[in-house]
Amino acid sequence: PLDPKTLTVLVTGATSGFGEAIARRFIGAGAKVVGTGRRVERLEKLKSELGDAFHFAEHDVRDYEATVKLFESLPEPFAGVNVVAANAGLALGLLPGDQVAIDDWHTMIDTNVTGFVNTVRAALPGMVARGQGHVFGLGSVAGDYPYPGGNTYGGTKAFVKQFCLALRADMLGKNIRVTNIEPGMVETEFSLVRFKGAEDKASSVYENMRGMTADDVAETIFWCATLPAHVNINRLQVMPTDQAFSPFAVHRG
Ligand code: NDP
Ligand code: 8X3
């Protein structure tokens, strides 16, 4: 397997959920990690926990110029990023398409699609020049299976999946791996964000079932990243044991 001590990981959205767990998992195994996000006070707190192996930057993935500068201005020990977890993302609301606020749709597209490609585009030249890299997209089961109210969120995650597969084709022969991670229900701040701070609504999503944890997702990413360099996991769909599929809905008029 690949030695995690040789890895420098940049993870977007390290202020919460998967991103925070990814930072802890890789640093725990001896890697260096750059964590980004908008809530800088959370990054400062993580820095005080994780120490010298962690570098952070306040950053909004929707800003491409800032993303390019972020990579260009990394201090020397963190400059050779060879794993990028393009993780920052969000769902907003669960309303049907005729009722949803257009701003919510735009924010999801700006973050999960534009912000995602911004991160990948800014990361790739360095990895290609150094002849080694691994790009992780954070897709979702929502990009594979439709559900009511999933509309734009599911659309953005289907984009992440197809983009990752096509990027594999672009990167053939360059020793750059690309993996789309497609989780089901994981209890993080995801539902709190989706329901705009409504704690009861958010916690009821995970009520009386065993959801996955952010650590479970971090572990799958760590596994993919430390497999021998000749192995590429293209897509990895991972669900809680307590989540599965439903039959098609039928309207009988
Ligand atoms: P959280 O809400 O816990 O974390 C989301 C992270 O994204 C935060 O760190 C947040 O940082 C960051 N973020 C959001 N918008 C921006 C932005 N404009 N610029 C920079 N960072 C941003 O959710 P999760 O950890 O659960 O979600 C992580 C990813 O996994 C998302 O892409 C989500 O869609 C996906 N996912 C989640 C699942 C789940 O059930 N939890 C299942 C499948 C996929 P900040 O607000 O500080 O900027
Ligand atoms: C998050 C999982 O099922 O809430 O991507 O869309 S789900």
C-alpha cells in the first residue's frame, strides 16, 4: 500500500462533517493536511488540536481566483498536494421543483458544481507536473437515485460522478487517480444546513436508524488513497445497513 506519510491532502470543507474527519484520519496516519472552509474559527480550533501537520486557509470554493491563489500560496511543507478531497458542498431544502427558491438552486450549483470544478482545476496542474495525484469527488447516492425534493442537489451530484469518470479518461497515463465517493445517509451538519438550522427536522432524518458517521466516510477515502498506486477505485457507493431502496412511486388518478 501507499505510505500515508508521503501524502499531502487538501480537503475543502474541513470545518465540519466529512472534511473534519478526513483531516483527522490522514493526520492520525502521518499525512500532512490542508483544510479549508469559510468558518475560520473552526479551522483555528482544528489547528490547535491537530498541530504542525495541519495548515488551514479561509476559503470559499465558489471563488476561482482565490482557489488558484490558495494552491500557489501554500507554505513549503504543504506545497506538494498529492490528494485533493473536493468535499465542500451542501443541499438546501427538500421542496418540489415548482416551489423551491431559485436562490437555493443557484447556491447548490455554485458550490457543488462550480466550486467543485474550481478546486479540481486549480489542483490538477501541480499534480500532473509532479507526476502523482489522487482526486476525490464527493458525490452521493442522490446522484445515482432520484428522490422527491432531490432535484438540483441530485443533479449536482450526478455531475460530480460523470465529471470524475471523464477526468479518469483525461488523466490516463499521468499517474493521477480519480475516485467518486457516493455515500448515503451520514449524520453530519448536512441536514441542519439543508433545513436551514431547524434542529428537530434535521435530527429526525437519522431517528431510530443507524446512520453512517463522518469517520466511516473518512475511512473509505483513506482506504482508496492508500491502495497501491496501480489501483484506482472509480466509484464507491456506501450506504448505512439501515438504508436501502424503494419501489417506483405510481400515481393512480
Ligand atoms: P457538513 O454540512 O457537515 O459540511 C459541509 C462542509 O462544506 C463544511 O465544512 C462547509 O464549510 C463546506 N462548505 C459549504 N459551502 C462552502 C463554500 N462555499 N466554500 C467552502 N466550503 C464550503 O456536510 P457533510 O460533511 O455531510 O458534507 C460534505 C460533502 O459530502 C458535501 O459535498 C455533501 O453534499 C456530501 N454528502 C453528504 C452526505 C450526508 O449524508 N452527510 C451524503 C453524501 C454526500 P463552511 O460552511 O465553513 O464554509
Ligand atoms: C446526501 C444523502 O440521501 O440525503 O447526499 O441525498 S441524501
